[in-house]
Amino acid sequence: MIVLTAVVFLTNGYAQTLRLEDAINIALKNSLDIQLARNGVSSATVLNNYGVAGGLPTVSATGSDNEQITSINQKFSDPTRNTLRNNAASNNLNTNLTGNILLYNGMRVVAAKSRLGQLQAQSEQMLNSQVQNTLASVMTAYYDVVRQQYYIKTIDQSISTAQQKLDIVKKQQSVGMANNADLFQAQLDLNNLLQAKQTQQLVIDQAKASLLTVLTIRPDSLVNIADTIVVSDGIQLQTVLDKLKGNADIMAAGDQIRINEQLVKETGAQRYPSLRGTAGYGFSRSKNAAGFSLLNQSYGPTIGVSVTVPIYNGSIYKRQQRVAEINVKNAEIQQQQLLRDYTGTIVKTYQAYQNNLQQLNTARENQQLALQLLSLVLQRFQLRQATLLEVNQAQQSFETASYSLTNLSYAAKAAEIELNRVANQLKF
């Protein structure tokens, strides 16, 4: 269904209705950022293996075959054994199959495998973070289109009022009760609103293009959005702060601490002896046309143990371990910084969220009062009990109240989306 919807948007020449759910599903499928994050998880999963950590045996095969032509001049106390030969051929063939396994190196393999597991967990958290960021971007862009469409509805209402005002002036002028100045002013007011509507339509088209870009769909695709801004008033500050520990970025920072801790163990393990076991099978043959030995051939299995003991290397390993320990502290500080910054952002966003919610009821009341006032003044203007200026003032009050209500609704919704994003609570 998601694929068909995306194809329809790209191919049909007429507008398709786009719901928020559709937009989210398309973004989750098409988002290039999410695809990159998924690839990161896949890479980390592939690398999370004991072989990469160095804990599995390695097997290698080697072989060589050398042909040589030499001139030989050998003299002995027994002249019958003397050899003089030009361009004598010789062949040396060697093959080996060798297996090598690490038996002990200060638990470095265990630490490395644990680090690879943490890297995989971190990549999954980064994917989760990217999904939340994408959802927030889609929702914010979607409701921005809805906001811009609210604006044009307000302009349409003002155009209707301006048209009524112009019709009234024309009727009054036809009976000699209005002058050309009133007619010209009424026509100018209507023309300005029509021009403002055209400008606002451009803003809507560009907002839709921005949304489609987030969805990774052709930005010139025709879509229709018919929705309203509904703000939830049930978000609590302490609840968001409590869920901050589950934020994907915070958890990824915690994974980084554990990754660095494993690096400390890996680096420290380099200072311990390393024990390796080897086994193999070899075949060697040397064939000569002349000389001391005409044929020398050997083959058979081999087995052995090797120990490497680091004694002194200029304290490199020790210094590397110190740096790794410092990196652990840095990762802890970075997580604390992230917690601090997120906490500050949450508090400020929640303050804006609450303030907008508190103003919404008053803004709705003001918008209704402004609409009633505009209707009343327009009726009085028709009865010549109000002037053109009073009608314009009432119309301006209505536009201001409508724009304020729209802006407050969008700001509250944007704050709601951000709080849910930080709390890792955006649903899809």
C-alpha cells in the first residue's frame, strides 16, 4: 500500500489526499537518512563476530615451485666422484597448510567481542534516533502546510467581507449615497486581499514541496492535505524528564561509554603474554639433475605452541591504556552534557507548550468575538451607521485574531511533537 501511494503521487496529474499516517509510512520507507542508519546497523551486525574479535582460528595454505638451471663443478679426493655439468636442471617444490589459534592474550578477545556487541547496540540506537527525528520532521512539515492553509482560509473570509463591502458601496453609490472615494477604497481593499491570497498560495505550494522533499518524493507532485491541528494537553513535564533516560541519543552515549571501557581492557591486554597454538601439514621436494643430492623429499604434520611475552616497548601500551581511560571519562562527560542540554531544551519547550495552551482558549474566544464584530459592523455599514474605516478596522481585528489562533495552535503542536521526540514517544 505504501509503494502504491508513493507511485500515485509521482505519476498522476491530479492531487491525491495525503494523510499524516500516509506521510509517515512513506517517509519510513523512502527516507535516505533512515536507510543510511539501517546500513550502519547491518554493518555493525556483520562485524559483531568472534572472528573479527580475533577469537577464531585462521587457516592458510602456501605453496612454491621453483625451477632452476645451474652449472656444477665439484671436485673430490676421489676423482671418480668429480662432477662437471653445464645447464643442470633442478626443481624445488614446497607446500604447507597451517592452522593458527589464539589460546590466551589477556582476555583481549573477550573485550573486543563485547565492544563489537556494544557498537551494534549503539548503531541500533542511532537508527531509533534517526527514525524519531524523521517522524518529527514529517509531522512538523505536515502541520506547517495545515497552518498555511489556515492562513488562506482567513484571507478567503476577508475576501468575502471585502466583496460584500464593495457591493454595498456600489448599491449606495447607485442611489447617490456614496462617492467614488469609497468605491475606489473598497475595490483597492479587495484587490489587495486577492493579491495576498496569491502570495499565500505560493507559501502553501512551497510548504508542500518541503514536506514532499522530507518524504523523498518529487517536490512538484500534486497532493491535497485536508486536516486540522489538534493539540494534546496531557503532556506532563516530569513524565518527559523521567523518559529522557530512554532517549536514543542518551542511550547511544551510554553505549559509547561501555565501548570505551572495553577499549581500555583491549589496550591493557596487550601488556600480557600471548599464547598461540599452531598445527599444519607440509610437503617439500627438491630434485636435481646433478650434484650432492639428486632427490630430497619430506612431508608430514606439525604441531606447536608459541608464547610472546612483551617485555619493553617504550611504555607504549601503558600510555595507550591511559589515553583509553581518559576517553572513558570524556564519554561520560559527553553523556552528562547531552543530558544537561536535553533537560534544558525540555524545560523551555514545555514552558512554551504550556504558555501556548493557556493562550489557546483566549485566542479562540477572541477569534469568535472578532468574527461577530465584523458581521455586526458590516450590517451597520449597510445601514450607513458605520464608516468604511470602521469596517476595515473590524476586518483587521478578525485577521489578527485568526492568525494568532493559528500560530498558537501550530506552536503548541510543534512543542508537543518535540517533547514526544525527546522522550522517544513518537508513534508510527
